[in-house]
Amino acid sequence: MSPENIDNREQGLKRQLSAGQIAMVSVGGSIGTGLLLGSGAAIHIAGPAVIISYLISALIAWVVAMAMGELSCMHPAAGSFGVYAEIYLNDWAGFIARYGYWFSVVIAIGSELVAAGTYMRVWFPRVPIIVWMVVFGLLLMAINFFPVGEYGTFEYWFAFLKVLTIFLFIIIGAGLMLGGKVHAQYLTDGGFAPNGWRAAFLAASFGLYSFLGIEMVAISSGEAKSSAAIARATRIAFAMLGFLYLGAMAVLVGVMPWRSAGVTESPFVTVFRVAGVPAAGFIMNLVVLSAALSGANATLYVASRMLFSLARNGEAPRRMGELNQHGVPMPALLVSMLGIAGAIVVQFKTPNAYLYIINAALVGGMLAWLVSLAAHVSFRLNLPFGQLARLQLRAPLGATGSVAAFIAIVAAIVCTAWVSEARVTAISAVAYLLALSVAYGLMKIGRSGDRQVG
């Protein structure tokens, strides 16, 4: 596909998002269940050494963010990594990246609502989680009906609330330990790595899931005001996520005995209870609830844009590429809500729905990252240096960094086969590639048949 055709293919989208709004959509999509609920599972696997798990994940995510930022400055498009794959790899890669990601984020919307329902049980223990999932699902749909500029403003402040709260949590938690009010737990109950250093690497997949959302900058680039805004948003989003994730994990395992972490209640709420501040725990539960809803809100936004891009490329029903008078892809938005219905069914069938959903969603997100990294390597090998120098953002490690990150992500996915809580990730990876490749083959056969008939 010619790069010149990208703008024409996605005509109708409104370029209204500022750097701050784009960054907050990304942060909003990242800081949801991955840190606030899923961190409990990661701590259970690695103990205090989960800090290393998140550090490894942060390094990988930084390389991915810079590679995607570079590509999105060159090719701002809602199709993002699918478009990069078409230009620099092949149509198959573009197809599996976009559909794999769309399925994963649709699943992730459900995971955020499962988490939101879990948080609500702190206040309303007798109300089933499913009831809250339905209520919040309708709320998200209403928010996404707004024009993208207004949506961006709403998500900005929604995400800002949790950024500010987690920042204060880090400062307060560090103050409790440094002031001697809470005894640091890093070396108690088995030491810093009670389950061995291998466990720190095995828990890295949960850290990678937490950083999923950094790619939302690239997806939002199709509605960004300028390339400069995309570059600035990429730097802001990663800087905030890196500090908040690493700082929060360091406080969590420092203040709370690692064996107390679980996935039935947010570790943040547990920390305040251990610190003896129940009122703060109540407030924190409100914040993590808003965080989960903000995450679902951002995820629904990118899901609708990805399905819109697929339709405009002829790989989804044409109706999914239609826009209303505000430039919102309404049919794609409504279809992307299906993840909520799926999560409700899964939640009804199994009490451990969250862990199954979070790991199934991981694969599609990682697939998009892998395709982006491969496209970035090809991009760097073929782009003249003079053209690269004019970009608003350049990946410091170049193609070498993308190759290293590609290998690390594959290794992290393979390692989930040895983690009972995440084994579904390894299984899903094979199923994802096989199913998407078969679907691509069938689509090609269908297109060939249509041309012959025509």
C-alpha cells in the first residue's frame, strides 16, 4: 500500500486531539486492571522481586513506544501498526496485527469491567458483579458518543485523577517507610526473591500487560493535531507510566507482606488497610474504580478506531467504516461493545474470570507490538537518513533495539507456559496466530472469487 493513500483512506476523522489528550488516553488505557488489580497476581508469583519484573517490562515498553512513536510521526493513522505492517512488511502482517489487537482490546474492555465490579463489592457485597458490568457498559457507550475533542477532554481528566492519586500514593508510601511508621517488607518472609530469580522473569508478562496501552498513542495519531503532538504525547505517556508503575510496585511490596497480595481486592486498598488508614482505603477504592472505568473508556475508543480502519481497508464490513456527523465511527463503536457481553458470560461461568481475560487479552496486544517492531526494523533499513532526521521523534536504539525487544517479548510469552496463572497466554498465542492466519486466507480466497465473478 502506498503511504500517500493513508490520509484518503481514513478521511472523515477529526484531527482534534492535543498531545496531553493523546498521552492521557494512553495512560488511561494502561493504568487500569494491569496495575491496580493484576499486580496482586504478579506479586504472588515473584514476591518483592516483582520490581525487577516491572523494570524488565518497562525497558521493553520503552523500546516499543519509541519505535511506534517514530512510525506514527511518519504515518499518523488510526490503523497505526496495521498500516505500518502493510507498508513495510506485508498484507498478512497488517491483517493479523489489526484483528489480533482488536480482539484483544475488546476482551480487555470486559476485563476492566470485571475489575470495576470487583471493586464495587467492597461497598455492595450482595450485588452481583454482572449487574455493575451492565451499568458501567451503558455509561461507557454514552461517553464515546461525544466528538473526539470532547471525548479527549473527558478522558484527560478521568485519567488525571488516577495519575495524581497514584503519585500521592507513592509519596505517602515512601514516607511511611522512610519515617519508620511502616517496617519495609522487602527482605522479610523469604527475602527479596522468595520464589527465586526465575520467578521475576516469569512474572514479566503481567508487567507487559500493565504497559499495554502505550500503543494507543499511535492509534490516536490518526486524530492528532500534528506530528509534534504525537512525538510529545509519546514521551509524556511513557515517562508517566514508567514512574507510576515502578514507583507503585516498589511501595506495594515495601509496605505490604507479599503473601497478602491477591486478585480479589486491589493491593492498593490492602496497603491502606495495613497502614491503618481505613478512610484512605475507601477513597482509594473509589479511585481504582474510576481507573478501571477510565481504562475501559480508552480501550473502547481505540477498539472502535481499529475496527474502523479494518473496514476502510476492506477487511471488515463496509458499514464499520461509516462516521456520524461528529466523525465518530458509531457502527464500529457498537460492535466493539461485544467484549462486555463476552466478559459477562465468562464471569458467570467461572469465578476466576479476571485472570483468564487478562492473559487472553495479552496475546493480541503483544502481537501488535511484535508486528510494529518488525515493521520498524524494515522502516529503518529502507528509510534515507535525511528523511529520518526530519522526524519529530526518533527511536534512540534504532533497529537493534527493536530486534532485542522482539526477542524479549517472544521469550516472555513462551515463559507463561510455566506460570499456572498465565498459562492461557501461551495457549492463546498459538490459537491466535492460527485462527487469524486461516481468516486471512479465507478473506484472500473470497476477494479472488469476487474479482473472477466481476
